[in-house]
Amino acid sequence: MASDGQSVERLRDYLGSLKPEVRAMLVAELERAMLRGDDDPGNELVLSELRRAIRAAGQPVRRIGDAARLFFAPIEPFLVDDVPDHRRLGRIARVSLEAIWEWIGRDLIPAEAKALGEDVQRALLADDRVKAEQLTRVLHERAVLRIKETIAAASGDEKKRRRLAVQVGTPRALDDLDALVRILLIRDVLADLAKRLPNHVRAFEREQIETVHALFANATAQKSPEIGAAGKADIFLCGCILLMGRLAAPWQLIRLATRAAESDDTERIAETPYAVAVAIVLGDLEAMVSELRAELKAHRPVISLLRGLHDAARGLRSEMDLSVESPWSRRLAAIRTEASNLLTAEIETTPGRIRRLLRPRAAKEIVPGSLLDGIDVSDAEMLVEFVGACRHYANELAINEVTMRTYSELQQYLETGTRVLLDTLRHAGDADRPFRQSQVDAAIRFCKTLFGADYAGFLAKAADMAVQTAAVERRPARV
């Protein structure tokens, strides 16, 4: 027992040392696992200790209970960790779930939600998951019926629609409720489809495409009161989203549509029920551009985002004929233009950031013993790496000219500027030497990113020799 107690204490100390945003992310991930039905006993312990650490730090965190987790379990594949006012087809923002659950229990079916929630909790405590899931199905059916009635009552009345949106409390309240109802109405079909779809597809080629087409055909052929024409369209939409999450290259989802049309012509593709796959991929591209904007503003790495944007844009342009005027071609052009503008603005700032850090300074400008700010150096190093990465994606993202010009400018500046820095280090005094050494160290890091480890290694040796030469020159001559 003592050993268990010590383990918990170590876990508590470790979780307490994490940054607030990391703790919040871990809570979200663990709750997501529980939504999927992951019953790992360690999850509850870690989640409990995380919440303890969060409360101790006074950090706000969103959480939902066990009944809500079961209620929203069928929605899990369609949740996105995005801003609540996102515009992604068939998706609901994860952060909106708490507000929707509160509205269901407060305004929609308060008595049923309270009673069934308590019954679900008792079933879970008794480890009777089957009963808990049966009770959740009852709650689903009652909630769906009342949501449909509520939306119908508000349709055509703008005042009622606004009141309903305020009650639900999410930026896309009516869209969220509509998506929730559509998914829950076909939850059994989707659950069966999820079991039959491949778990992971490295390359979505002809054989896998034909298999998926057959699965979709079977799913939409099922006889059910809920599955009319609208229900079949929802199966295509939700099925495409399920599949997309299992593709190593998500943009390859469009191959469902091009294969169904047996053509790259956008008009023929748009006539198939799989046209929704193209809309989903374009929506995800738009979301990636929004994420790119946020990551650039926060000075976080974006290379994986660049790769995803590049691959998806290239895939769309190579597998469909988007040279002709069409809604899809205009939408992709707007996405590429927005990404290009964001990247261009960031690329153009890089040389100035490097020059400000490495600019040779007169000794009187340097505070004795001072150093370059480590965060500024790390941010600049990330920018140099970013510009280097942009070279690989420049053509597809329409940033070829600015990337090549900036990369060449950085190369020229670092090649000439490092020689000046070495010379200032060689002649530095005791007061300004630490700062000049920090400039040379920063230049070595930038050169490693730009020119490679060998070049940086030679520069580091030159810096050592400069320091040693300065020490010899300062040594007083013996009489």
C-alpha cells in the first residue's frame, strides 16, 4: 500500500508541475477516451488527480459527467477540437457539448434527463454497462423527438430562433442541434459502418474504394423509418467523415467521388452522392488555414500544417479538373490565396528578426553581462526553419517568389554576418563578451538550420578559436 501511495504522490507531483494548458489538454483527451468506451482503470485515477491539480491551481476546466459521456458517445467521431463558431460540414465543436447538455437538462427534458441520468449513474456504479446503454438509448429517443419539435416550432419565426440559440448558448446552436439529431437518428447504421470500415488506410486505392462503395451501398439500402432520402444523404456525409479519420492522407477521401463519377470532371462528380466528400475536404482545408493563422500568431511550429495544406491542395488539383470555373475551383482558389497571404506576411518578417538579434553593437550599447533573450532566439530559429520548409511547399501554396528571395537573403546575411560577429567576439572585453558570445551561439543555431550540422560545427570551432585567441592576447607578457 505504501508503494501505491508513493506512486500516487509521484503522479500528483508530476501533474502539478505541468503547464495549465497541458493539464487541460490531458483532461480533454482522457474524457474523449471515456466517450469512446475506454475503461482503462488508470484513466480514472489520472483524471481525478488532474482535476485535483486544476482545482488547486484555480484553473477553469470544462467537464461533463458519465451520463453525458454516454449520451454523446455516438457523436465522438464527428467532434472537432475547433472554435465553437467553426463551419465544418457534419461536425460539432467539442467545447459545445457542455452547453448542449446543460440545455437538454435545463430546458428541453429536465425531468427525464435528471431521472435517466441518475439511473445511468446507478447502472455504471453497479458495473452494468448494458443497462446504462439501454437507458441512454431511451434518453436519445426522447431528446431527438423534443429537439425536432423545438426546431420545427422555431422555424419561420426569427424571434423564436434567436431565443432558442440564446438558450442553447453555442455560436452555432441550431446547426449543432441539427447535426446532433441527424447523427443520433442513424447511430446504429453508423456504428455498424464504423465496424466494417478499415481501421487504417495508408493509400486509398481502387480496391479499398470499391470495398467502401459496397459498404455505403449496403448502409443506405437498409429499411428504416428514419432513413429516407435525407437519412441516406446523412449516411453518405457521416460515413465519409468516419472514413476520413482513418485515412493516412485525409484528402484522398475525394477518390470516393472521382471513382463514383469515373471522371475528373467536376460537373459529373457533383452529380454523385459522393460529392459531399469534396465539400468535406475543402471544409477541412479552410479549417487548416484558420489553424495556421492561430499558430502563426502564437509563434508555434506550423510545418506539419504546411505539409497537410500542400498535399491536400495538390491532391485536389491533380485528381479533379479544377481548371474550369466551378464552385469548388473558386473555393480552392480562395483557400490558397488566404494561405499565401498569411505565409507571405510571416516569411517577409524573418530577415528583420534575424538582423535585430545578430546586429553588431558598440560596447556602450551592451549592458555588462547581458545575453540575448532565449525566447527571442528560439522564435527566430523556428522562423528560419519555417522559411526553409516553405521551399518544399512554395509552388502549391503560391509563395514561391517570396520564399526563394527570403531564403537567399538569409543565406547571404548569415554567411557575411557571422564573420563580423566572430571578429567582435575576438576583441570583446569582459563586460560585453557574454552578450557577443550569445549572438554567436544564436548564429550557430540559425546556420545549423539553414546550412546543416557540418557548417554549424565549423562555425562553433571558429568561435572557440576566437575566444582562445582573445584570452592569449589579454594574457600579460612575462618580464
